[in-house]
Amino acid sequence: MLTRAFTTLLCCTVAGSFAVSGIRQETSSVREDGYRGIWFTLGQYSGEYGDKYSGGLGTYTANHVPIAIYARQVHKTFFVYGGTRKDRRHLLIMASYYDHRTGLVPRPTVVCDKHGVTDPHDNGAMALDDDGYIWVFVSGRGRSRPGFKYRSREPYSTEAFEMVTTEELTYPQPWFIPGRGFFHLFTKYTRGRELYWETSRDGRTWTEDRKLAGIEGHYQVSGVRGHTIVTAFMRHPGGSVDRRTDLYVARTDDFGETWTAMDGRPLELPLTEPDSPAQIRPYSQEGRLVYINDVNFDRRGNPIVLYIVSRGHEPGPSNGPRIWTIAHWTGRTWEFHDVTTSTHNYDMGSLYVEGAVWRIIGPTETGPQEHGTGGEIAAWVSRDEGQTWRKVADLTTRSPYNHSYVRRPVNAHPSFYALWADGHAFQESPSRLYFTNRACDTVWMLPPQMSGDFARPVRAYRRGRPVTEP
């Protein structure tokens, strides 16, 4: 008899529910001999500027949150990403860590082999519980592919994982609240992409799914500060993701028992009407689209949303500029500030708050594949709570491929401060994984090929310039 620890279910949809179409035995302790990100193309071409998005998407999407966590107990940053086998487009959900004591990384572990899937919409997200166990929530895709929840067999270890559940979940956002348990925000394709949440004390027994919002469809990005959980989302008029617009923010301070707008007005759930107390800006009235990147909190605990505003979903200069924007709740009102501009709707970056210093790390600069997903990475700083911004560093220049989806670890350590991948934005290519430090003066590449069980990441850029190391 196969146990959950050694099975992957290959599922299909029958009458709206998952049915097992085959069982494949697979140990969850298989390791790959290097760090290789998945390359992907959406396949939606609309003109001379290529696909709506494509490239190296190992750290995709912004709606998989978080994908990296620093654990001070063992001085390691754990992370999960969408990997692949050498010279193949074959999605593997990989887990690994960076050891801050030794400066080494181990061979990455295959948490879940997504047999026959090449789509990084199935990437994973990560949580770390009170006992140090690492949880990986693997996204499904609507009702055509199931999602999975895995737990490490040992605390603070990525050597082996056991499957805990199989269920419908997309865009997982698992947050572990010390003393309370798991609060999991996710998407189900019920009437479009609708937002749900569930909770659990131990990760094995879960409440029923509860719907947060169903206003024709949504994408969300969430964040946690203490016991406060905040989610920011847009809506899809007519169910079309290409018309994503308006901006909403909702919060709960009591583990989902009640939800409010930031001004304290109660929300009647599920949200079903566009005109809601949670709406903070009606971008539909301005003819603008919204692409949410990150949610963080100021030093007083007020939420900040980082997102890109665009004129249309098709790539190319006609829908530019793409405006990087901050929405900041001051405690009394929402303030909106522009940061910079870039060339693509999916130029995703992350927001860091270090006391009075706010920092954005992302692909704001034009890359080698102009008007493609991503670009060159830069760091921007604000010292007046987002009102004005100054570029302080170019992290990459003269790159062969665009860099994209810069992700912020939870409790980010200064020596492993952001994680992302590269890839050719217009044609299939290798994809490498990178990280940088808080100083933003060095970028390391995780080793694409390893001969031993551990390896040292290679310096790829120093003060923005490419570096060649033996």
C-alpha cells in the first residue's frame, strides 16, 4: 500500500471534482544536481512585441506568497521555486536553503514532480511552523489540476517531504501565525477566480473553505504583521483577467472571524459588488489596469501596497509607461505615490521596510529583451514614507537575459535579501536563479550544475557589473 509520503496523484476533473486517473510512486527526497529555473511562455501573442509574458519564471507568481523564509534558529534562509530537469521543460517544485554560517547551498530537493506540467502557475509557496517544520503548498490550476500540501519530515530540513493533503487550491498564500496556526489565503475557480481562506492549528485538519470575494474574479497579494492579516486585490470585470482594475484592501485581526476595511468599516462577506468599503481606488474610472506586486507594513503597522498601473494588457510601448505605484494607509487615509516607470506589466518587484527607509528591488530598468517580461534589476529608496524615490543601485547590467519576479523572504536576512530568476523573454532559454544582499552591491547565482552535495553560490554581478569567477 502506498503511503502519502511516497505518492503523487495525477488527477483530472470529472463533474467538477477531482478523480484519480493514475498513481505514480515517487520518493519525496529526490535531489537535483543543480539550480535550474523553469522557462515558460503563456502563448498569447498580440503583435510585434511578443507574448503577453514569457521567460524564466522560477519565482513566479506574485500571488504565490511567501516563497522564502529566514529562520534565525538555524541561521538559514529556506526557499521554494519552480525548477526543471536539465535541458527539459518539466516542472519540479523544488525546496532548498542558503546556510548563512557556511555560505553554501545543498542540492535542491524535489518536493513535487508535476508530471507532464510545464506551467509555473503550479509553483509553490512556503510556511514555517512553531516546531520548525517546513510546509510547501503546491498550487493547482483551477479545477483541471489539484493542489498539494507537503510537510518536511524533520524540523528545519529540506531533505524529505510527506504529502499531507490533495485539494483544489490555486495561488497559495500560507501564513503561520505563532500560537494560532495556519491562515491560508488562496483562489478557487468557482465563478471565475474567487478568493477564499481556511485555517488550521496543525496543518492536517482544516476548516471549511470560506469565500472572501467574488466580484467577477480577482488576483490577490497578502501580508502579515503580528496578528494582522491584510490582503490587496483587484477585480476582473466580466471575468476577464485582461481587464483587471480597481484596488481593494481588506484586513482581519482575529484570524478571519471578522473582516474590515482599513478605516474600520465592517465587510459583509463574501464581497460581491464592485462598490465596497474595501475599495481604495476605482481605477476603472481612470481606464487603468492594476498589477499587484507586494504588501508590506510601515513602522506603525499600517499596510503599504506596491503595484504597477498600466493602460492595457498587451505588451509594447503603446500601453506604457507602466507606473510603479505605492498605496499607503497612513492611519487616516490612503496616499498614492509614483515610484518610477518600466516597460512591461509583469515587471514584478518587492517592497522592503527598514524603519524609516523603504526600499524596492525590481526589474525597473530596460533589459536585453526590450518590452519583454522583466529587465535589469535596480534598487530604489524612499526616506519620506514613499512620497519621493531615488534609484540607489543598479544590481545587474549587460545581462544576456531579462531578470524577473524579484521576491522578498519573510524576515529577510541582510545576506540573502531578494531571490529571482532570469530567462530570455522571447524564446526558450536556460533560466538561472539569483540572490542579492541588503547592500545591493553583489548578486550571486545559485549553481546550475553541482558535482557534490554542497556548493558555494557564484558571484554574478558586483556593483552592477557582470563578474566572471572560476
